[in-house]
Amino acid sequence: MLQFKAEQLEKVASAIFQGTGTPQDVAELVAHSLVSANLMGHDSHGVLRIPRYCQQIAEGQIVPTARPQVTTETPTTAIVDGNWNFGQVTAKLGAETAIKKAKEQNVAVVTLVHQNHVGRLGEWSGMMAEAGMVGMVITGGWRSPITGVTPFGGAGRIIGTNPYSFAIPTGQHEMVLVDFATSVVAEGKLQVAIAKGAPVPQGYILDKDGNPSTDPNDFYKGGMLLPAAGHKGYSLALIADILGGLLAGNERVGRDWNLTGTFMLAVNVEAFRPLAEFAAAVDGRLDEIKAVQPAAGFQEVLIPGEPEMRSKAQREKDGIGVPEATWEALLATGAKYGVDVSKVAGI
């Protein structure tokens, strides 16, 4: 495992993306988003995505020179067309649009179309919470070349990992931040396991024949992820398909390989009570929860988002661990685009 400072990895990511012809501002935005995921402890959404993104650029799935735009809107709603740019660029415009409208009208719903992988959903719901909103972000998709979840009771790939994220502003505490896939585990966690040469626990995946497996490679050979919590995760995943995918018409995008969309909801806290008063009330509730006696085997009760914030503080201090296999992939990807990754990283 190699250790890098966040600034080193951001420079590497930006340089590689610029090597593909990505404009500097877009490259820096995506690089920052990926490394932020690493800082938060979500390596599955971090720099290991770079080779795949570059492959998608080469195949025309990501169009880095395109710019997202608001195409349809009312005072409280909008559709943001990503024009197949990086998903992070599209999601940022979506979150900014939702915040602006919610500040004016107290509530806003924004959907994203023609998007790519939007990264860590908590980044976008978190933007809303930082603006005094209750934020909700749901991504639903299917027919992706790498994402395949079977419905409860099934043995075939048909649903995406379809994550949900909620963020709520607080006062003294860090924001409440919920971010989870509706599959047992996010697909990117399988990539992390492969990079580390490690198996995954029983109950994560089935192989192509529908048999339980602990080999993460079996997923990429036609296997499938299982839904979280059985029928409950499956039900949430289906709702994400409908709200994130079908509501804005993502099934009509004309690309069978990427029928994915995102649903964003921003609710202005000030429409209900003063923000400071609400934040204090949330703090009080969190204090009550933190005071609960830990169960056997646990040191404390954690608030959703607390592990991520602790990871960020620790990794900002000690650096971000990158598996050797991931670093080798970055070196090879950089070389393909004329980028000396080691030199850019200053090593």
C-alpha cells in the first residue's frame, strides 16, 4: 500500500484527464471529487476510477468537452442535460440548480439526464446541507456494462446499485450524512477487493450461474450483486430506477449501455423554522443518540457521516493509501496519454 497526500493525487488525476483532452476546469473538478471520496474513506469512488473514466472517454461514452445545461424548468423543478460529460460536472450543476430554486421557492426537484457516473452521492447532498437545505439524491440505472444487481429472489442482472444519499444541516455536530447503495455493497468495493487481491464476504455476489461466490472477479464474468436487506433493498432500488431513471425519461437516451439518471430534492429548512433553531434541535437529538450505551463489541454509537468525517481528518493528516495495483494502473493510464504520473506526483 502506497501513501499519498490528497494534493498529489489531485494533480495526478487532473493531469491524466487533461491528457485525454479534458478542459482544465473540468479535469480539476473531477479530480477533486474523486480524491474527496478517497478522503472520506470511499476508495471505491476515488482515484481507482481514473482508468475506467479514460477508457470511457476513448470509447465516446464520456464527452469531456461537452457542457451540461438546464433544458427544462419551472420555478421549482428542472431537468439538467449532462450532454455525456463527466457525471460529477452534471451533478454539481444539478445540486447548484436545486439549491438556487429551493432558496427562492423553498423546495426544488431536479433530475439529471445524459449523465455518466456521478461519483459519491454524499458530495451533492452535502452541498445542499451546507446551504441550509435538507438534501436528497437518488441515482437509478440499469444496462450498465459494469453494474448488475439481481432482484430479490432472482438470479439475473437487471437493476443498478442505485444509491441513496440524505444530508441534514446541524450546528455543533457534523452534518448528518447518509450515503448507501441498495445492493449489499457498491460495485466499486469489488474493484477495491480485486486491487487488494482479497475475497469478498459471503452474501455479496452470485456467480453467472446464480451460485454464491466470494471471488469478486466472478461479478465481472457475468455474476451479480445481491440487494441489501433482501426485499427491502430491492424495493428501494426499484424506486430509484423509477425516480432517477424513468421520471425524466432516461430510458429514451438512445444508448442501451447507460440508462442512468439522478433525482435530487432540496428542501429549505427556513420554510419550516429558523435554520439555527433547527440545527440546535438536531444537535440535541444527536446528543441523545450518542449517549446510548454501546452494545457488546462496540466502543460507541456513531452518527451517519461520522465515519467519513473521521476518515477525512485522519487521511488529511496521514495520507491516502493506494494499493500497488491501482497505482500501476494509474502509471499505465498516464503513460498512454503522455503523462509521467510519478513526476506529477513529485516522487
